[in-house]
Amino acid sequence: METSTTIASPRELARSVCATLRSHGYQALLAGGCVRDVLLKRAPIDFDVATDALPDQVIAIFPESLAVGAQFGVVQVWHGEFKVEVATFRADGDYSDGRRPDEVIYTKSPEQDVKRRDFTINGLLMEPKSGDVLDFVGGQADLKAGLIRAIGDPDMRFTEDKLRLMRAVRFAARFGFAIEPATMAAIKRHAKEISVVSAERLRDELTKILTEGAARRGFELLDETGLLPFVLPEIAAMKGVEQPPQYHPEGDVWTHTLLMIEQLPAGIPATLAWGVLLHDVGKPPTFRPISETGDRIRFDGHAGVGERMGEEISRRFRFSTEDIEQIVALIANHMRFKDVERMRTATLKRFVRMPRFDEHMELHRLDCTSSHRHLNAYNFIQRMLAETPHEEIHPPKLLTGDDLLEMGYRQGPVFRQILATVEDAQLEGKLGTKEDAVQLVRSKFKPKGPGRSEEESGSADSENKNLRGVGRSQL
């Protein structure tokens, strides 16, 4: 293979792999999504090579390779930071689990290999040097027509691999294509079978739909195909749930959510995208009509209900602990913005220093621009952050638990209350030195008893006990 000094991109690596395979007497072609993207004049994310060389033969030729899916004929070839997946031409056996073939039959025929793939636009092959396209399935015509069409019998393609139901939606959304009628009809017939797909794979497809720049179209197609109630029933439940027009002139909760995800750009953090999608998930179960409230539609406590639902959904899709915490925090805190201009200084500073606060800000901005369009709170925080030095929002601790022990206090639950009281005063600008903090503590708290210490007077700001919790009536 070519030396590292001449390989500067995955595409060059793919061409080098093809050339090396051919020099050993094998067929080798660029395959699948990279060919599609080149023809669409898009930058391919990955490059795949299809060959008649068997996995063991590929590994022998490329000692730096990894047999990541050798049982399905797939080998990764690495060169520095770049990788290419090399797959042996194959014809698949039955798919008893609805996801992977029970057996793989290797073949020398690129045409046979292509015809077991999912959609015509992904079934194109390309000569790496000349750029000539081998099209056995009409993929070029469908690219020009803007169609997602299953290769061969759509019912068979979706029976083989249920994840293809989601992939059809994702590709249609990403490229702005329509789903060909027979393919669409087959998706609708098989929609309920999506439940056999693992939670992780569904999560990954949904995340791609949300973060590839066409989230609204993706979720409209999930609804149109009938997949939405089986994938995210909590989002499907938003349809028809009315909102108070004085705050939400745009319409029901579903419409509001679509308007928000429509504004998500490609490449947005997954946690923010999911936070936006789920921020009002608590509204359907908390809906109260005018006939019940006597004044207007209300969703009392919907942020708290949504917090619990969001955590259940995130765990269901097996997000990491870190991602779950951020998604849930975005849901739980999205209503707190309406109170920022009335918050105590200490409360506000704690609020804006939440982890990844920029995501909270962006969710709030999207929430406003997709409803009443009032950005007073957003602009207020922008000014506050611009005018407040970082060290005033994140000041160094004046006292620690060790300091309290030295002062004669016994370790216990009151430690947290004492330290919070000190931090409150510091954030409010009432304390500047450790001596000031010691004086404050001695004036408000006195050690009592041999094994414990109790508050004499004063308390920490109760608003700060749980930034995620919101117990007020919500819009």
C-alpha cells in the first residue's frame, strides 16, 4: 500500500486499498454511501470498499486491519488516523432475528452483492480510478428523481432488517427525498415490527435524524409512516394537545415541537437535540382544559413530570449516565427562565453555572422563537453574562469542611447548610474574605452538643436545593 506521506484522506486510503487488492488479483470497487454522496456532490463521511477477496485474504494483505465484522465479511483497514471498511461480495441467507443474516454466502458477483442491499441509492458501485459507476438497481435514476426506493421487493428488504424502516426515513429527511410509494406502503405495513430492533440502534437512528439538519422532516415522516407511536409514543401523544393561544399562538404541542426541531442545525450536540425534542413531553399527561381551570389551558407541573418521563425515555434508549443527566436537566430547568429577572443574585449565578449552560440557553431561545417570540429573559441573561466577571460567578471557596472542623463544628448534614449560606452571601457580594465568612458562620451557627451541630439562625436559599426541580404552575 502507498506510504503514509501520500495518503492524506479517507478517499485516498480507499483508492490505495482498491489498488492493492487489484494488484493481488481481486476485484475492488468503492461501494454504497460514499458513491451516493460523491454523485450528490456531498463530502462522504466514510468510504467503503467491496471486493471478492475473502476476509482472511484481506487480513493477510493488510496486517494493520481489524476483523470487526468478519463473520459478515467486513474488515477495517487502518492507516494512521484513517480507516476504510472492506466487505466481501456476499449473498445473505435468512434473517430470523430481523436484523442480521443467519448465514453469509460469499460470491464473486458484484451484482449479486448489490441486490441484497437496502435502497437503490445505496446500491451503487464505482471504479476508483475512472469514476465509472456500476448501477445494477437503478440507483442513479432515483438519485436524480429524489426517491428512496427499496431494492427489489420492499417487503422482503424490511423483513430482512427492521432497522431499514428507520433508515428509509433518515435518508429521505437528510437528502430531502420522497419515499417511493411501494416502499412507503411497505414501511407502513411493517411499522410495528420496529420493536424488535435494539434500543441502542433506534437511539442512534433517532439521534442522526435529530442532528443531521432535517429533524422536522424526519419526525413528520416518522409520523406519516406510522413508526412514531412504536418508537416514541410520548412524542406521538403531543398531537392534538392544545396550548393557551396567548403564549402559544403556533398551535398544539406537536406543532410547537416541530417548529423547534426544525431550527436544529446539522452537527448540533445530541443532548441538546434530545432536550429540545423532549422538553414538553410532560404536557400531554398534565393537560387541563379551560372547563377545568376556569381561566385558560394549563399544564401544572409539566416540567417536573417531563423530567421523570425524560429520564425514563433516556434510560430506555440506553444513553450514557452523563447524557441522561444533561437531557433531564434541560427538561427540568426549561421553565426557570421565566423567573430569571426576579431571582436573587446568588440563585441566578448558580443557575447560569449549570453544566453546559449554553445548551439551556439555546433550548430557551428556540422555545421562545417557536411560540410567543419574547426574548426578554434570554437577553437579560446574555447581558448578565457579558457584564459579570467569571470569578464573580465562579468564586473560589472561602470555607471548606476542614475549616468548619477546625472551628469546632461537628461533621453532619448541617455542614452543607453552613457552606451554602456562606456561598450565598459570597455570590450576593456580601463576603470577600475568609475572615468575613468565619464571622458570618459564628454569628449564625453555633456548635451544640458533643456529637452534632445545629443551626441557630439563618438558612440557605431554598430555591437552590435542587436546580432540576420545578414545582410551580407551568404554561
